[in-house]
Amino acid sequence: MSELANDRCEACRADAPILDDDEITFLQKELSDEWQVITRDGVRQLERVFRFDNFADALAFTNRVGEIAEEEGHHPAILTEWGRVTVTWWSHKIRGLHRNDFVMAARTDKLAAEH
Amino acid sequence: MSELANDRCEACRADAPILDDDEITFLQKELSDEWQVITRDGVRQLERVFRFDNFADALAFTNRVGEIAEEEGHHPAILTEWGRVTVTWWSHKIRGLHRNDFVMAARTDKLAAEH
């Protein structure tokens, strides 16, 4: 499990630096290979699909991701469907990826592994 | 509140008829104006955004929508974000809109009104 998963989010201000390509490549190695860096509406985001056997398990996972989001005051987009949950992390204030997003992605991987 | 909200889903088989334009127009009048009929990946879907004051209220609504989905065995896509939930209903088996989707949309409106 990535060391990142044990980190906490730091305060993210509007003038915090967006991660550059090298930093993203470096941090992405700490996560499950299933995380993709995508660009949506001009904003780089970190996205992964998690699979489940049914809707109830998917929704339970959504709630666990919601719990860590509330703990850290950093909130993803969570798409809940029958048998799958798509989690997308990015930093709204800087319209891009911050180290916090990789911390939260690593913590999301940890939640899935505990499941 | 729409009478549709008091209906239940009927069994939806793979050979059930997809609603045509007239039927959709007729049923859409029973719902909040905020429901949009969209086409995604060639499949007509019924989608509405619900607004909330924070993440926790949005996630609580997601769970209430999840409950009615489980009751009826008919499951939407639910996108949970800070302050908003986007609910999308369609019938996977027929790759389009069935009357059931309008019943569930009306029930989703009722949940939001009760909130």
C-alpha cells in the first residue's frame, strides 16, 4: 500500500501550485495502475472505476469515500451505478491536480483494498 | 405531486417497447421541468440535477435515491458532488426510456420535495 495513503491533505489555497507533468508521473506510480489522469473541461483530474457485485455494495463504497472526503474537507465526484463506482479527484480551487488529490486517491485505493 | 410518484415499476423485459417521442412528451409533463431528456452513447436518458448546501446533504440524498432503486430493482446513475447530485434514469435492458424511468423520476422528485 502506498505511503501516500497515510498522509493527510494540506490546506489548498487558490494560489497553490498545480502539479506539473513530472510530478504527476512521479506521484501516479504510488497509486493503483487503474487511476487515469484525464482532462475534463480543461481541468486535469484523477479517475478510477471500482467494480462491485451489486448496487448495494457500490453505494456502500460511495459512502466510505464520502466519509474520508468529509474528514479531509476535500470532495471528489462519485458516480454510483449498479456494480461500479467511478471516483474522480481534483482540486477545484486550482482547477487542476494538487498533491492532495493523490493522497486522497491512495486513501481510496486503501478503502477498496479493505473492502 | 405527480400521480406517477405513487406508481410502481413493472417488470421490464428486453423486448419491452421503448417509449416514442409522443409518449415521452406526455410523461415528461408529469415531472419537474428540471428533468432533461438527453442522449448519451446513443441511449435516451432522463437526467436532473438536485442542489444541496453541502456534501453531506448531497450524499444523504444519494442514499435515499439508492433506497428506492433497491426497492424497485431499477437502478440509476447517481453522480454525487459537493452541493449537487445528478440523477440519471434509463432502462438498460431496452437501451432507452421505459415508463418505469418516469415513475422513478417522479419518485425522485418526491424524495427531493420531502427533503
